[in-house]
Amino acid sequence: MKSFQEKIEKYAELVVKIGLNIQEGQKLIVNSPLEAAPFTRAVVREAYQNGAKKVHVEWSDSPTGRIQFEEQPEESLKEVPKWRVAMFEELVENHGAILQITGSDPNAYAGVDPKRIQISQQASGQALKFFQEAQLKGDIHWCIAGVPTEAWAKQVFPDKATDEAIEILWEAIFKTVRLDQENPVEAWKHHSKDLQEKMAYLNEQKFKALHYKGPGTDLSIELHPDHVWVAAGHKSTQGRTYIPNMPTEEVFTAPKKTGVNGTVTSTKPLALNGNLIENFSFTFKDGKVVDFSAEKGYDALKAMLDTDGGARFLGEVALVPHQSPISQSGIIFFNTLYDENASCHIALGNAITMNIKDSDNMSAEELTAQEVNQSYVHTDFMIGSSQLDIDAETKDGKRLPLFRNGNWAI
């Protein structure tokens, strides 16, 4: 049986070799909560041992971040330091890599004025729009991976003592990334192959639309005419493969901006900017959210929707079977990285440009003209369950069962 430290080191190896696929001479930025320091150190060491030229760690601390939102002058919230912009410009120019370690308190900013968070997000979104575009095109390698923190673990397992909650969450995370298998690296290769086969089928079919039916959900999503389905194993503009999410169970593509109609209801909570949004729904007309509700977190949800003109339109459609390992664990993680890979989901906001054929050289104006949504936000939320059915509509109007009772019907 592997020791905990051995599992940490193996996890770091997976993230560096499979997730980021670090190359000789590549630079890496790691965004990490302070509580994730032991794992972050393992990642830094593994990255250098796999050829990284320079690894820079950006530490974060939710309580400090809360003070910043509460006490910082409003004018200062609108500022993004030039040195920060320059750091990301250099990373893009050199086709570097970035790792986001997730695991902060889902309620870190509960009670903070959502407008102040929105101001900061808008400023950051505008200043770093080029970086978001580079990520979505594949100009850099990027990956998101999770590490338990005290507050997160207690949110997931409120009836457990803190140490026990952290231990259980660690083991759950290890299973989601297949560390419980004899050869995790090979397991990931097989898993990626399975997802690629589903992707190939969907790209071959070139469906016109998807129609969703479930409790509180009756939604039609027209797919972009030039949509491309993508799955685990993204290919960068440099021709190298990396996996942005560890874990990942999804096959995803882009909708037509104005082609969404009907009502959809969430099936899992959403951790959004340090606030939990629960039991929420949206009504769409011609692509736009025209009405919404939430039993908890309404103001935070409204602030996100008001971020910019694209925040009320969809940018992503993702298919995940209900029988995925994360779903079958029965755990609600209160963290989008994990919960979205337990459930079919859609995302409000910016479209992922690699989901559009020949989009590499398109300007933002050209993408908008072709009904590809543009926004500073990209907010995934979960809509899948064992009661969700999805029909795929062909170009000649025929409907075929794609999902039944939350699982693939093909």
C-alpha cells in the first residue's frame, strides 16, 4: 500500500506529465492556495525534473482575498498591475504552461458585496482577455487540479472532524484521477482513448441541435454550424497534447449564440466567486437568459449575469454520463472541477474557440459575427441526473436518442 506522501508524488507526476505535459525548456506558473503548499512543492520538483526552465508560484489566501474585496478602495479594484499583465504576456509569447490548484473555501466571500467582486473581475477580464483567448485557442498548456483545504473538506463532509474530512476528501480526489489503479498513467491513456471515440462519433454525425428533458428542464440548444466536439487530450497550437482538467469525463462543444430556448434547472450547487448558488434555474429565449431564480446566492448569480453582454448567453455544451466515477461516488464536491465531471453541464459566457472550426485566426469581431459568444466570464453549471434524456437532432430534422436516464444511449 502506498504511503500518503507517495500518493502526493504520484499525483504531482500525473499533473505534470499527463495534465500539463511539460516540455523541455517550458516555463510554468502555478496558482496555489497556501494550504496546498506540500502538493505545490511536489509539482515544482516534478516540473523541473521533467525539463521545465522556470517555475513561478503565485500563492493565494482566501481570508486575505476577502479583506481585499471588503477594504480596498473601489478605484483600486479597477486596477490590474502592469507587472501582472506582463507576466502573462511573457507566458503566452513563450508558449508556457499554467496550473490552477483549486480547493478554496466555497463560501470564502459569502456576504461580500457582489458588485465589488464584479468590478474586480471585469477589470481583470479586460486586462487579461488576451490570456483567456490564448488558453482557449491552445497557445499554452494549462490544467486545473484539486487539493483539499480545511474549509472545503468541511463543506463536503460537515459531520466529520476536520482531519478526517480532509483525509476522506484526499482519497476521493485520488480516485477521481485514477491513482487507485495499478498504473495511473496508462489508465489515463485508456480513459482518454474512450472519450476520443465518443468525440469522433459526435464529430462524424454533425448534429444540428440537442434537446434536453428532465425535472425542471425543457431546453433546446442549437449547435454552432461549424462546431467541433473536443474531449480529453487537447492539442495545442504547437501540436502537443495536454489535459486541462484532472479529472475529466466530458465531451464538449460550442452552441450557436442565439440558438438556445427553454428552461433549465441546476442539479448540483455552484461555487461561484466564493459564494454557493443553490437550486437555481434559467429561462432562455433566442440564446439569452431572460429570467432566472435561485433559492440561495441570487445576488451573486445576478452579478455574474451582469458582468458583460455575453454573460447571459451560452458558450459551452458538455456531455457527461451519470454513471461516471465521480457521480457514482455520491459526493457533492461543491467545486466545479469535480461536480461538472459528474454531470452533463452547460456554461454561460465565453465560448471555447477550439470548439469552432478554423477559429485560430479569427478576431473577436469575426467570432461575434459568426454567433460565437464572447464574455469575460465562463461559468459552468450542472444539469445532468439519472432522469435526464437528450435527443440529438440531425440536419434533416430527425431526432435520435443520445442520452437516456442520464447515460449514453449510443
